[in-house]
Amino acid sequence: QLDENLLSIHQLFFDAHLKGNWLLRLGRQEYAWGQERFVATKEGPNTRHPFYGATLKYVSPRNKIDIFTSNPMKMNPGVFDDVRSSESLSGIYYMHTPSKSRFNLDVYYFNLESNLREYMFKKGNETRHTFGTRLYSSLGPWNYDVELAKQTGSFEALTISSFMGVWDFNVSPIHHIYLGFSGNYVPGDNSSSDTELN
């Protein structure tokens, strides 16, 4: 989105420790889950991307849950001129790490409400639901990472229906050297004249 931001407050939040393993975080904060395919800090040529939101967190040795509602921050290049976007992003992300196996599991749901996105040179009201899961190993002599996601919703009169599959398999025959195979399946939109947005 932006590769210059002269001066801004990137993160400023308040944590309230609740009963048991629960924590409530309020304010400007970063969100990044899994491989950051859907929600990310956008590291790289861009300045890191914060959100303004509320996050209810559960943390235990084997399970983590994030339940959140937020607005992305619209970053501008000047001094203290970032603003809260009218878009809304909410959802839940669950992470499970078993005690004795290398089988890790993430399950998530995201909901995006926006009137700022543009598809096929048109802007409109968008409601997008993302349901996904990720199965992956802890780092070892052989590794796997498989993520599947389905999106539904609507953009103006169009129905959103899309699917994503991403995988990575690798082995380490020599320490710090990995041989692997990775790929993805993202069908895309085959027609601009039907009633679906893929």
C-alpha cells in the first residue's frame, strides 16, 4: 500500500488480563496469522500495516485463540496523518499444537465488509467470508505445510465463490539443506460476464 510514512504511531494498545488464560487487547495493533496469506503485516517494500481493533485472546501451552473485530488503518505519507479505514475485518483464528506429535492445526474464519474495493474497474459493497484450515509440521528432518481456504459472499450483484489450495513438502538430507516441492491452486475468475466473482 505505501512505502513511505514520515512519522506515525504504529502500535498503541491496552492489555487487560481477564480470568484464566484470557486477555483483551484494545487499540492499534498488528495482525498476522499463519503464513499471512489473508491477514498480514505486509512486510517488505511497504511500511508495516496496523489495525485498530479489539482482540480477545486465549493462550495455553497447546491452544491459542484470537477473536477480533477491527478496522484497517489507512496509512498516508505525512506526519501523524494515518486514518481509520471504513472497511471492517473480523474473525476467529484457532491454533492447536499437540504435545507429542508434529501435527499442528490452524482453523480460521474471516469476515470482510468493504465499499472501497474495485473489481473489473467497478467499486461496490463487498461482503467476503473466508473459511480455512492449515495443517503443518514443526521443523524437522521432513516437513509439510498444507493450507485450504474457501471464500463466499457478494460484491454488488455478483456472488463470491473462490477456493485456494497451497502446499509445501520438504526433506533435509543434510543439516540446514532442504529439498522440497511446493505449489498452489487458485482457479481465478474464468469469465467477466457471469454472475460470480472467483
